[in-house]
Amino acid sequence: MAAPAVIFLAGLFVLPVGQFLLGSLFDPAFTLKHYERLAESRAFLVVIENTVRISATVTLASLLLGYPVAFRITTFNPRLAALTLLALVLSVWISLLVRNYAWMVLLGREGLLSAGLLRFGLIDQKQSFLYNEFAVILAMTHVLLPFMVIPIVAAMRSIDPSLIRAAEGMGARPLAVLRRVVFPLSLPGAATGCVLVFILALGFFVTPAIIGGRGQIMVAMLIEGEVNEQLNWGYAAAYATTLLVLTLAIFAVFHRRFGMQRLWGGATK
Amino acid sequence: MGRCHKVSHVQPVYRSFGYGGLSAILDLSTVLALLFLLAPVVIVIVISFSADSYLQFPPSGFSVRWYANFFVGDPTWVHAARKSFVVATSTAIIATVLGTLVAIPLARGGLRGHSMIEALLLSPLIISPMITAVALYGFFAGVGLIKSIFALILGHSILALPYAVMNVSVSAKALDPRLEQAAMGLGARPVYVFRRVTIPLLAPGIIAGAFFAFLASFDEVVIALFLSGLDPTLQKRMWDDIRLEINPTVAAASTVLVAVSLVAFSAAILLQRFLARRIAVSAARDDS
């Protein structure tokens, strides 16, 4: 019964993606020229650096905000915990474009931030806070935060309660229990969240394209540009292959350390 | 039973975290995180009822003029919404049928290549949607399907499939194989058992999966940018407007999208609970 889905994905996903990526090596005979140009391109290096820097910052921001939230959800009474998780999951199912557009409304020239700062005399005239790195990181963290929280909650919930009871029974204060028992045992969940957020961030297109400026061009935007404007599929494929190799390398390291099973719970919301 | 056991023991253990400064920090960060996630969307909903001809917050007055523009004034919006609906419904059907068939053997275990199949199902969510979109664009151009609505439906089905599988798996893991064995023992043929026992018992997961698959398509942007041709989906239509200028009709369109998300999401969750309870009740009745 698994056959139809496997054939479907093999024919309509693996084959097209494989065909596209192989285009980076054949034109039509085997060639390395696309990768040679890529290696010499200063602009490509800058874009890769942008992509990794923005993704890493978003991962860190999500972790710092998401970890305490995950711990609070774990310690809430079941009803409140379920409600908070429901709100988190619901936010994932609101259109990404709508969530990004919301930041354009808030941070734009006529937006709430500009009006508020003007009223308190912190700026002299209306001003846009869009098209910079801060706006991109804010909007991307907004989209990716739930992917950090959910795996951490799962890890914290799987901690054996008797370990915590034992620590408390031996006189450990709450902060010590948190630091010495809960924190170390929640690390696999935090690692899952970080890998998930980082990998998803690497491939982002919509947010940097509409909220970012020239300094926030990411790899997916480069691929789109090569296909739509330069009409150069070979280079597009070389960019895509680089992005994919980067993604798979992180994925492989994670898989060796923690196994892939964890990602199922996180990635599928 | 396992679940009750866990809840009753976890609570008192963690109770010591319910007091003091640590707790205040945790409460504050949770409230901030929820505000951060939901407030911007609420502001878009408020601003969609603005009477102003450009976006400003707070609005100087309220009206439904942007909804009038969305539903009546500019027919391209309703046209785009209709296309999105057709594509998302077709995607939901394909993803749910394929997803149900693969979720059952995955949940039962013992399937050859189990982890390979799981990785295959998951990979479209992990790989950048831009890679998938561009690859499909090239592929469908090659077979002359690029202008066709089928290309978009098939593309969205790839992304929607894992959600269907995930939801059906939850029901499939909870399915008691003795119910199917009993039906077979009473002489039912395998197809009959599948249709009258397996599928009804999996209904909560199948229905939830269908709604999530619908939303995965309805809210998808990047594949739609490449595969919707000259006839845009709602997401593509919004994208075109956002790139040009910040037009308040986009706020009305956003509110419509949020409403669709809320309806589909609540329907999935509520139906899942309702059907699961009905199954539990009939199972309890059979036990007694």
C-alpha cells in the first residue's frame, strides 16, 4: 500500500529535483564551469554568508525565546499547556505571506512603530523600519519559533518524573533541579529545534525577498533570479546544489547523533 | 490508561516551579511569545477594516471598502481565491488518498525500507521550497504541462502529503488490530474489512489530514509563483501586490486567508475529537 505514494514522490519529486540539480554538471556534456564561476564569484560568497548569518541569528533568537516558553508549557496545568500549544500550532497554520505582511504593516513608514516613536519624540519624522537585517530576523523568528518550542516541549515531557522527584527529595532547589536535571535532559529537544529552525531558515525566500534589503539577499533569491531573470539554469542548479549539500550535511550530522525519528514530530507541526 | 498515569505524576513533581521569581520570568516570556506570534496578525485584521486609502495604524476610521474591493471591485481577487480553492481541494484529495495508503503500513511497522520511505516523505518539507519549485517548473515545462492547473496541484500534493501521513499515522497507531481480525474471523473479505472497519476507524486522522493538506496548499507561495501561470492563486495575487506597493486590499485578503485557516484548523481539531470520542464510545459499548 506504500507503493502509490513512493512512486508519486519518486516520479514527481526525486526525478525533477535530480534532473534539475544534474543540470549544474552537464551543459550538455560534463562540465565544471558552473561551479568554477560560483567559486570565483565574490557575490555568491557574500550571499552564502548572509544566508548562514541570518539563519544562525534566527536560530539563536528562537532558542532564547523558545526555551523558557517550552519549560513554562511543560510546567503549566494540562489545560493551559494544551491551550498554549494550540495557539503555537495555530500560528504555524496562518499563511506565511500574511504573517510577513503583518510586519510590513507594523514596521512600514505609516506603521505602528513609526507612529509610536514619533509620538514619543524619539524620531523627527515618519520612518520605515523595513528592508534591513533586524526586520528580516524578526519576521523569520516569528515564522520559525513554533518549530523550536514544540520539540523542546516533547523532550521535557519525556523526562522521567522520578528523576526530578529524586533530586527534590535530596534537597535540590528548583533552580538546581532545572540546571542539573531538566536542562541536560532537554538538550536533545533543543538540538532538534535548532537543526529544524536552521535548516528551514537556510531555504527561506519569501521573507528576505519582501522584508529584506540589499544586504539580506539569501541563496533561494539567487536561484529565483537565475531562473526568472538571467534564464541560466546551470548556475541556478549550482546554487541549488550548494544549498542542498549544506542542508543535507547538517541533517546528516544530526541524524548520526540523534536519529531522524525526532524530526518527524517537529517538522510536521 | 498510560496517559492518565503520566499526567497525575508529572504535575506535583513540577509544582515547585510554580512559585517565585523564576516563575514570573517564565510567565512573562510565554505571554510575550504568544503576543509576538499572534498580535501582528490581529493588527492586520483590524487594519483591513480601515477607511483610509493607505495603511496606517491606528486607522482614522472604519469601513468595509477594502472588502468591497476584494469581493466586488476587482474581480481578479475572487478569481484567484476560486483557483486557490480548487487547487487546495484537489491537493487534499490526492494527498489524503496517497497518505492514508502509506500511513497504514508505516504505522504497523515491519515495512521494508521503512526509514527510507519516512525520509522520502519528509524531504519536501526540509529541502528549500525554491529548489522544489524551480525543479518542477523545469520538469513540467519539459512535458508541456507548465500552463496546466494539474502541474500546480501535483506540486502542492508533494508538500501536503507528509501532513496527511502524519495525521493518519496517529489514528493508525491507535487502531486495535483485533477489530480487523474479528471481522475477518467472521468471514469478511479483506477489501470489505478495509472499507467497513479500517477506514471508519481511521476517519479522525484522515479528515484532519485532509484539512491540513488543504491548508498546506491554500497557503503555499513559492511553488505557486512558478506553476500558477497567468492565472494566479490567491497567494500569488497577494505576492504581486505586496511587491508593488502596500495596498490595503491585501489586508482584506489576509483576513480572508486567516479566516480560512481558522475554519480549517478548528474543523480538523474538532472533527478529530468528535470522531475519536465516537469510536471510543462504540468500543466501550462493545466491551461491555
